[in-house]
Amino acid sequence: MTDTVTATQATESVADFAARARAWLAENMPRIDPDHPPFSVRAEQASWDRAKELQKRLYEGGFAGICFPREYGGLGLDYSYQRAFNAECRSYEMPLILNTPTFTICAATILDVGSEAQKRDRISAAVRGEEILVQLLSEPSGGSDLAGVITRADYRDGTWIINGAKTWSTSAFAGDYGLLLARTDWTVPKHEGLTMFLVPLNSPGITMRRIKEVNGNEEFCEEFFDGLELGDDAVVGEVNKGWEVATRQLHHERRAVGGGSEFASGTAAENASEMPPDHVGLAEATGQGDDPRIQELAGRALTRRIVKEQLIDHVFHAIADGSLPPNAGTLIRLFHAETTELEVDTALAIAGTAGVIDEGDSLTEIADVGVRYLSRQTGSLGGGSSEMARNVIGERILGFPREAAADRGVPFNQVKRNKS
């Protein structure tokens, strides 16, 4: 970005910013049909290469990292500018798959708790379109109990040695750096002995494999760490205070999953599975457009979609002004998951058998409803299960008593695991 552009940004109004963005987008970004946008296949490396290319264009034009501080490659502007840009860029191809997890989760977490060098190097590289950041949290034996991780990090002669495994890491195959949570002290309760590390994914000692889902997708990965060596500069936050970092990370993830992050650039669906079903189109394609029962089903789903958008706006502003705690982002994540399930279920109910049988004709698009149904519950698992989200809402927002836990306060090396 040029000094002239930066100086202009410091004084221009939201309206002037939007006008400048409108003109720049028209000259520099590929135009699309916003009602039928192209989708990035997150399981393909080409999609990530394309996203990096588009992100570089945004950076060179002075429209990348709008809400990130200037010292870390962003523009240092507030959310009103990002929202104005989102409105203008709707008809243009954007690097939307970089939003999650690179910007809305990982970069946002590093901004909160990372070292100055980590902020300067990693956030700036991501904003420039040079690097992708991913999460390395879940483990094969951990389920939704993130604090129960058993990947270990041992400190030997000034070096951290990492051994263990992670799984269900979103788009890790495309990542350059990953935020990895490991256990550094086994003699204290599970939440107290964790440390977060920023890991270069091309390092020796990392083996990565793709996971094939029931719908044929291979977006997720599993990673095996065998003697991975890291320096002290890889620690994010403080040693043995990794749960504080993970808490911020989950806060950002729960907001991002529902679409409530100020660090997201563009607001359209990142891929076909995230695009809301066209219930009205399905009804017409199956000859049920005048059926009152089908109209009621479609109306219920559309109403829920509108309420979700209003909830996102309300929670975002309530967290900003302090009337709701940061954990209130979990409300967005839970409502988003339930809305997605309702919309997919409704689409399948309207499509009927056409949604599960591909006859190779004009109903092929309708058959995609059945494929989407296979992954309908992903929103109920990402960022912790919906059951855990309800616990967070009850305990940390509504102030209900915490659920009993047999391992609370118990040194982790004394906690019984894998016992029947």
C-alpha cells in the first residue's frame, strides 16, 4: 500500500471509503453474479492459491485487513468501514475462504494474545495474502473436551519437543502456520498445564493426512507430531496459560461460525455447502410452489434466516458496548447451527426423493440437497458441540451453577482416562 492511500484512509468518511472501494473493485476484481456466486472447493489446493492471489490484490489496492491495526498490515478502521466494503464487494470474486480460520479465528487470536513479533510477522503475512493460518486443537481421544489434550510439549535444553496427534483440523493441508495446544505440565489440573504454540507446518517431525468424509469431501486433516522441535518464540501467550489463549480462540471461532466477526472480509458463503438453500426454487422445481404446506415450511426457514441476521447484529453491538459478555458470541454459534440444520432439513423435505436420487437430468441440482444433508451437523460440532455451547450460555452468560466434573481440580496425571 502506498503512503498516499494510507493518509487518505485516515481522514475519509465511511461514505467516501465505500465510494473509493466501489471504483477500485470495478477496475481490479473479477465480477460475479451475486445470486449465483462461484464456490471455492476448500479441499483443493487451487482454491487456496486463488484466494491468496485475490488477497494480494486487495492488499495492493489498500482494502485488506480493514479492521486489523496498521502496524500489522491492516487499515486500523472500525467495523463500519468493513461493513461498507462488504456491501460493495458483493458482486465481485473475493478470497472468502481465508476468512475462516485465517482471519476471523487465528489472526484475531494472535492479535489478542500473541507476541509483538507474532503479530507483526504472521498477521501481516496473512493480510498480504502470503500465508494461511489454521487451528490444531482437536485430538483423536479428546472429543469436545479441549482441555483434556494429551499432545505433549517437553522442554529440553532450550527447545520444546512436541509429540502427539491432532485431528479434524480444517484445511490444514493448505496452511503455513497452525495454532497448536499442547500439555506442558501434567502435575496440575488440566486447564492449568496447557501452552499454545505457533507451528510452521513445513517443519520436520510433522506428518499430515487427509480425512475423507461421508460426503466425499477431504477438507479436514489429521496431524502426527514426532519429535517436532520449536523455540521459545513459538509460544503464544505464556507457558502453562494456554487455556487463556484457547478461550480467546474459541470466542473468535464461535463468533466466526455464525458470521459475527469484524475481521471477515465479505459476507457471502465461502462454498456451496454454506450457501442457504433456495427453498422457493426447490418448491417450484418440484411442482409444489402452490402447496400451502410447502409454503409454510419454506416460510419458517426463511424467517429463521432473517432472525439469525438480526441476532448477529444485536450480539455484535452488545459485546462492543459491554451489555453482553464476550462469551455471548456463543449465542450466534448455537443459533447458526440450529438454523443450518432447519434449513437443510426443510430443503430435503421439499425435494423429497429427488433430493436423494440423482437421475442425471435437470434435477441434478436438487439431488445436491441430499449431499448437503450428509454434512448438516458440521455447524453443531465446530467450535465445540452445541451441547457445550448451551453449557457456556447457561454458566457464563446466564450465571447458572457449573456442571459437576470428576476431574475438576485433580492433577492431570491422576485423571483416569480411557477407562470403562
